[in-house]
Amino acid sequence: MNVLVLGSGGREHALCQALKNSDKLSNLHCIPGNPGIAEIAYIHDLNPLDHQALFKFVKIHSIDLIIPGSEVYLESGVTDLFENESTVVFGPTKKATEIESSKVYAKHLMQHYNIPTASYKEFSDYQEAITYITNQEGPYVIKYSGLAGGKGVTVTPDLIVAKDTIKTMLKDKTFGSEKIIIEEFLEGEEFSFMCFVHEDVIIPMPIAQDHKPLLEEDKGPNTGGMGMISPVDSISQETISKAYTEIIQPTVKALMKENRSFTGFLYGGLIQTKEGPKVIEFNARFGDPEAEILLSKLNTDLLTLIQNLLKKKITPTLWDPDYYLGVVLASKGYPKKYEKNYEITGVDQLKTPYFHMGTKQANDTLKTNGGRVLLVLGFGQTFSEAKTKTYTEIKKIQCTNLQYRKDIGDKSQKEV
């Protein structure tokens, strides 16, 4: 099979890494790719959002399967583009992607089908939102309804910050002209529950736990994710089973009833509350950094799994039971303003897996090229072993403009 992965980050690097050893793989391509992906796949300098150029490329290279990494490509309608073609896209249609690209739609869906989530109100008028939030008690949860590159959610106990967030979203239209949602604050422990899905067939993955705040002890602004741990000792199997039967299955069925059948990676951002698991958000693609962790744990041929799933056959999946811990090295200043083009050395000395998230090659020199730059992964039979490996390897990397958290996984594990 000739396979094309769309994207340039750590998630796409992990997808290519998982695909490259498949016996069914003939050629692996990636648009636009990154220096890490260039070592294992053919990369091409095209814009995945240019559908005319993408369509031509797919025909020339006889691509059999496309796996879009980012929600941006899905929202643009890349799956719909090949709907009547022999090339198959493992990703949801534009309509099904609205479970992520429209938080208002996702809330309507959950409310209509009784899928447990936080209560909410939606607003398009700035003054109405300000009046409403002034009469609420914190902590305040404000979400931009559309896509915002992982930066469209603010959770704060400070009313002034909450009002400023509303101004940024509704008055300044920083992310665009979509509505906002003001949600009930849910207290509990968050976890990521992802599944391979094709229509009504679901293959669940092990849960993982993202660390979105920039700073240790979960302080600072939210990011796209500063690290990841799997398994998560503090989330019981009972909670996972309940999340599957009360959230994942009903959501997949609901999308089918709505004529939005889902194909691809369904991401449930969930939280364990006193009333049981509830939905914080849904994503229509693999998480990042979840992909780097979970695909590294997968001991089943990914290409075979996807091929069979598209035929509505379930492949028995084998997952490494070890602890996997990934830490993101991000540019200083991220998630706000940051500088690029800082030299990175020492990566070639790493003995554990690592993934390029925001790098570029310039005259044989590896340089920073994004907010989140690298993810370093460690694993072991205990959490302590995985953590020690990860942070030992990180010390080998030299760059004057990188920052990272030193407490990934600490709060959620029985053994530290």
C-alpha cells in the first residue's frame, strides 16, 4: 500500500513511525513532514490545504490511504474530497469533524443524547456574556466554539481574567467569529480516552493523561500539551468501562443517527467527577502528545488494524503494559510569543524514542521551528523507571531556548 500522512508535528512523526514497519506498506509519504519524518518517509513541500495540488499528488503517486494528522485538514474537507475516489481517507468527514470544530454542535449533540458533560450557555454577544459571567461564581470555564490550535480554552478563578478572555474571543475576535461557551466547572481528574472508529465499530485504546498547563503543579496558561503518561494508576478500570459504555459508544451511535458517521481517531477528553466520568471535549483526530505515547505502546500492525477496521473487522490489539512517559520541550515564551531558529544539539545521543514536533533542518543544523519542539519518551516496568529514563535523556539535549516540566505524571501515579 502507498500511504500518505498529512502534517508536520510529533503526532505525524509517531504515525509514520508506527506505519513504517508494516509488511503491507509499499511507500510512505508525508506532506509537509519534518526532519524526523524525513528519516523514515518521503516528504513533500506541498500545502495539504491546497486541495487541487493534493488531489493531483495523490493520483500521481497512486496513494491508497491518507491519514490526516491535524483537525485543520479534516475541517477543510479532505475526507470529502476523496469520497468518490479509490483513495481512502482514515478520518471523519467535514460534518463529522464538527464534534471538534464546533463546540456548540458537540454540546447540542451531548445534550440531545444524554451524554454526560458540563452544563453550559452559548454566547455570540459580548455584553450578554459579560453580564452572565459577572453573576456566576468561579472557577470560570470559557471556550471558543471553533478551532483555535489548542488555545481556545481558559479556566480561571479570576473574574478579571475571565472577562478579558471573553473580550479576546468575542470583541477582538482573536480566533475568528464563532460563538463562545461558558461552562460549569467540573472538578476531578482528567484523562484522554481515544478509540479507532469506523461507523459503529470501535477499538478502544489504553487511556493516557495529558498535562496541558505550562508550568509545574499545573500552573500557568494552557498549552497544546506539555507531557503525557500511560497507564494512569489513579483512574480505575471501573471508570474506564463506564466511560466506554456511557460516553464513547453513545457518541458513536449518536453521530450515526445524525448522519455524521465517524471514521478515524475519536478522542474523548474526559474527567472523573463524583457523579462519574463526563466529557470535557471531543477531538476528531489523534491527540498530540497522546499519539507519540500510545502508538509507541501499540504492538499490533497499525496498517493492518486500519485496513481491517475499514472492512468492519476488529483486529486483536496488543499494547505494551509498561509505563510510558513523554515530556515536551517547548520554546521559551510558548504558548504566547516565542522565537524560532535556535540550534538544537544532542538529539543524536538519545537512547530512547523521541519525536520532532516543531523543528527544521538548516544547513545540516537542527533548529527550533515551533512552540512545542520535541517530545522525549521513556518507558519501564514502573513509573519511576520510565520517569528516570525520560529525564536522563532530556539532559543530553542542548538548546538555549527550550523549557519543560519536571513533574509529568507525578500526581496521577501510586508509585513516584
